[in-house]
Amino acid sequence: MFPAGAAGCGLVLLRVCAAGMLVRNSTGHMAASIATWGIIGLMIIAGAFCLGAFTPVTCFVSMVVQVCILLRAHQPDFYQFAFSICITAALFLLGPGAFSIDSWIFGRRLIVHSN
């Protein structure tokens, strides 16, 4: 389902927050610098979050990236990572909402199981 209205706006806000926390966690805990390909990949993931493109895949990749960064950080903020991963997991479970590329590509469909 792709909820619209206030729930859809809330999911847009959740997607933007997840993208911001991913960027903050990824850039704030790196030692000296990030490779160019890493920045490009990070911006692609953050852009996919904001636009709601392939949300389940984007959430999974984001959680993997954040866990890897958490394991490599010298002095990680565990609470910040925990909240970020929880927000991303909530977005994974809720879906992208009506104001997303996913809803435009896949549309609202009703699947009826036959007996």
C-alpha cells in the first residue's frame, strides 16, 4: 500500500530524515577522507531515499552501510546509530508512501489470492 494524505507526508519526512542521518553518520565518523566513489554512492542512496525509489533495497543498503561505519568508527555514538538504524528499519517496514517514485512505478494494486 502507498498511504496518501497526512500519512504520506509523514513518510516523506521519514525518508528525508533517514537520508540526512545516513549522510551524517557516513561523513561524521570517517577518519581522514572519503573516496570519491564513496561520496557518489552515498549521494545516490540519499537521493533514492528522498525520492522514494526502490525503498526496501535502499533501506537495506543503508543499514548495511551504517553498520559497517559503526564497526569502523573510533569513537562511535551508539545512540545516534541505533536511532538511525531504527528509523531506516521503520521505513523498510512501512514502505515509501504515495508521494514516491515507487508508487508511481508500481501503483496501487490489490492482490487477490485464489483458493
